[in-house]
Amino acid sequence: SQQGEEDPQALSIQEGENATMNCSYKTSINNLQWYRQNSGRGLVHLILIRSNEREKHSGRLRVTLDTSKKSSSLLITASRAADTASYFCATGIGNQFYFGTGTSLTVIP
Amino acid sequence: DGGITQSPKYLFRKEGQNVTLSCEQNLNHDAMYWYRQDPGQGLRLIYYSQIVNDFQKGDIAEGYSVSREKKESFPLTVTSAQKNPTAFYLCASSPRTGGLNYGYTFGSGTRLTVV
């Protein structure tokens, strides 16, 4: 399978806590992206990390990539109720991106 | 504002009927994509187009057809041959083929239900 697998499938935290979700994959990738999807809406691109990068930051988001372990993590710091959504990783292989099944994050106010 | 517009937001299809989902972008993006999303599953690629008048099958193209007559438009037809069409359909675009250096821009989706 070329798509990543997110872990955990569901995560529930209190507002202000940090949320960490992971993505594991099986084949070599060109890059990896993370997306957010609010219920019933389209996906919103969060961050792209290339295969030669190890870490990227964007606001409260921190993404790491370990190509030796074929895994990536998304950290959301100081979570807010508005962060409640599903989060997907997408592995870039060839000329396509392959999307995982997502992590459902619930931030409790 | 630039973006992708999908219409309609909700669509109901009778058995044996073909329906067409609209996707229009004003981002001047070269590549466009159609994905299907089912509950508990990731997005699965139906068709993609890298350039006008050219498109490629994705992983689940059976029962679907597309056209790319204009750069801005990439409509998807769900034919009667698609036996289980009830799903959430998402259109996306990117500036270059595969969007290797760019994120995808997604529309807000069309929810298709067979009645």
C-alpha cells in the first residue's frame, strides 16, 4: 500500500494540551503533506515536508519526518477547540499523493 | 478570491441515472483531481488531469468519466455503471503535475446520495 497510516485513529484532549498524531508509510516518498478536514468540508493544506527535511514549523504546528523509520508526526501545541477536525497525512510518490484514513481530533473546551 | 468551487453541495441520484459534478478553479492551476471519500476511509483517487484535453485514471475510475476541455473546469460524471456511488466527492488542484512542491487546494465537496 502506498498510503500512509495515521495513528491514533481518534484522539481527545483538553484545550491547551498538545496533540500528537503519527503517520507511518511503507515505500520511499518524495515528500509528505498534512491536511486538516472539518466535518463535511474539503481538506485544507497545513504543511509539506520534503524527504530531505527532518522538521518544519508553521505557527502552532510542528511536523517531523524520519525517512529511516518511514514515519512522520504532527504536533499541535496549545490546542484550541477550533482545532477539532480530522487530520490526514498524504505521501508523495511519483506524481501523486496518497491519503491515509486520518486521525479524528477532538479538543474539549 | 481564488479557489475551487464545487457544485452542487448535495446531489441525489436515482438508480440508473447519470449525474455530473461540477468543479471550477480560478487559481490558474495546471493539475486537477477527483477524489472519493467514504466513511472511515481515506481519499481515493478517481481521475486526474495534468493538462487540458488530457486525463488519467486513478485507482477507482470504473463507473466514472471526466473531461478537461478548459483549464478551469474538470467535471466528473458518475455513470449508472458505478454500483455504489453514495459518497463524498472532493475536487482538488495544484500548480504542477502531482503538486510535488505544492499543497493541493480542495473544494468544499459534493455529497452524492443514491435514492
